[in-house]
Amino acid sequence: MIRKIIRNAYFNIIKMRKPTRKHIAVLLMILFSISFHNHQVAAAASPPQIISESAVLMDAKTGQVLYEKNMHKQLYPASITKILTVLLGIEKSRLQDTITMSHEAVFSIPRRASHIALDEGEQITMEQALMAAMLPSANDASNGIAEHVSGSIENFARLMNQRAREAGALNSNFVNPHGLSDDAHVSTAYDMAMITRAAIQNEKFTKILGTVQYTIPPTNKNNECRDLWSEHRMLTTNRFYYEGVIGGKTGYTQASQNTLVTVAQRGERELIVVVMKSQGYAVYTDTIALFDYGFDQFTETRIVPSVSENPSRGEDESRTIQDILSQSKTTGITRLLHNAVSPKNVVVDYQLVDDKGRDLPDLKINIKLRTDSDLMYADLGSVYISTASLKGSSDTSKGWTGIFFKIIKVLAFLCLGLLVVLLLLRRYFKTHRVVRKKRR
């Protein structure tokens, strides 16, 4: 259609006199250049078209979702499961602990599944096992971690599900520490991002996540060193290398296809990308496209909480909310907004939460876009203010208990002081009597 318009304009210009043709041709070229530039800008500002069946782009600092595609769809996670396994290994043991591989831990792994050829009775440290699980995705090492922490794979799976919920996972169910296919072993892009967000708050985990090469020295069952290399291609110099990548974890089974978790940082902005059920190298190209989108098209914006007029909210409730905000000294909440989305499109809603006997209830601040946008996810998350430690909001029962103990404490000091005075008087009078006897 555009070509047809230009062609018609061209023939009309030819029929005109030379000076006029020249001026109009220049004008058309300028208009075409402006149109082409605007088209490029609009294309760059739009969310990327990704191949992966499920994906999420998340701000690591706040948990805000910037982009999502089927992020709550349950899929097989494959070896990105090991992010949770490694986190628990760090939290529930010491890096210098010795792991002794059991028969079950070694031989329950299918032949073609990734491993580092650990043998029954072989001993390695927890740190070595964590590196083996994260870098070459060793399934035997993952079993060793699980058994050392919980005594059995089944017990460890229960611990995994508990820790996942604590991290904010909503639709996951883990039944093993390695992620090999099991119909009951499922997760979502959102859940894996939340688990990763919790994990990277641990410095030991972040160090392991970003390790490219590691060597396990000879053990009691193996006389040779084992050199381990990360399988994540965005960490090393190659066609998929991405500046700012902190670390990540790959995953693949025939049922799951490619899965990938990656963390990257530029300046003070730290982003998490999870892609699931991806085909071939699209697992990397999708991840790169999402990182580019998150780093280039979003700006950190400060949102100042204030109690606006709301007909459905009573005067007392508004006063309580304002009191909590002033006492908590919450002067601003930062969120990432797409460059084409106005801060005026952000709305803040307040929800008072059960006070549990305190003078002031807790406050949940929900942040979202007033109108949905094709450029970013509309739910900007929430901020929870606990009033337990705020001035004037102490628990009533604890308050009375505190007053009671203060009274007891004061009385005890008074009694002790009185006793000291009595002892001093007794000594004084005793000394006085002795002096009087000597004088006689």
C-alpha cells in the first residue's frame, strides 16, 4: 500500500515542472525518513516477540514483573530445578561438610543423564557437590546433596516445596532434586524467577551461580581431577555472550525442551529472565531480547504513597493509613516503568491487614497501572508495612506484660536499695556501740 502511494506520487511529480519536482522530491524523502525512523523507534519500544512457550522478565530488587508470556503455566523445569537444590544445600549445611555417595544416589540416575561419574561410597565436599550440580548439571551430585541434607530424596522434596512457597512460588511441585522428567515435577516461569530472586540474596549462591570453571581434586575413589565447566553460554565469550550476566542455569529433557534461568546486572538494575519450553538456540535469543527490553526501555520511577480521596474509604480508615505511612517514614516506592508509560497511569491502593491486637494494623500497598498497557505488565506488585515495630503500635498483651515486668524491676531495685541502707545502718549502730563501750 505504501509503495503504491509513493509510486503514484512519483509519477505526479514527473509531470510537474523541474523546480517543483525537485522541491517535492526532497520533501517526500524527508517525510519518508521521518516515517521510517518513527517505525524503528516504535518497533524498539514494543515487547519482543519470543519463541519460548513461557517466559518472564522480573526486576530482582522488587519482584516486579516487566514482561510475561504464560508465566503461570505449569511446565517441566528440567535442570533449572537445581537452583532450589543448591540454595537448600547452602542454607542447610556447611560448604566443608563431607558427602558420602549412596548406592541409590549414584545408580538411580539414568545412563544418558548428566553426571560426573561419582561412585558408591565416594566422598566429596558439599561445595564440590554444589558446583557439580550447578555447572555441568550433575544429577548424581544433586542426589548426594539431597540425601546429606534430608536423609532421603522424598524428605528433601518436601523441604524443596516448603522453601519454594517461602520464596513466593505459587504453582510448583518438586519431587526430586535434579529435575529429570516426572509427571508430578512441575513449575512455572514466575515461580522459578521468584525462587532465583530469593537465592541470589545469598552471596554463596551467587558466587556458585556465576562460576565458569571449577576443579574437584582426587577423591577416595578417583585418582584424577574432575574439571567442571558451566553450560550457560551467556557467561563465556561466544556468540551468545551478554554483558552484565551474573550467572544462570540451563535445563533440558525431551519432555521439557530447553529451559533457562539467567541473572544480569547493569548499573544498579538487576534483572531475572526465565524461559521455558524453548526450541534450540531460541532459549538464548529470547533471553537476550528480554534483557535488552528490560535494560533499554524501562526507567526507575519514584512513586510517593499518599492517601487520595476514595468514597469507599471512611475518614477513620484514611486517618489510620496516613498515620501508618507517616510513622513508617515511607516517602517513596520505586518501580520500573516503560519509557512510553506515564507515571500518571500508576494507581496506589491501600489495604489494612488484621492488626493482631496492635494499636495499628499492618498496611499492604498495591501498585498497578490504571489502564492495561501492551508495553508492560500492569501489576507492579505490592509493598507490605508491618507496624509491629512502629512507635505506638505495640501488641497490647505484650505492652501490659512489659509494664508488669518494669514494675517488678523497680520494686526489686527499691528492695535492694532498702536492704543496703539497713545493712549500713546496722553496721553504723554496731560500730557506735563498740566505741561507747571502749570509752567506758
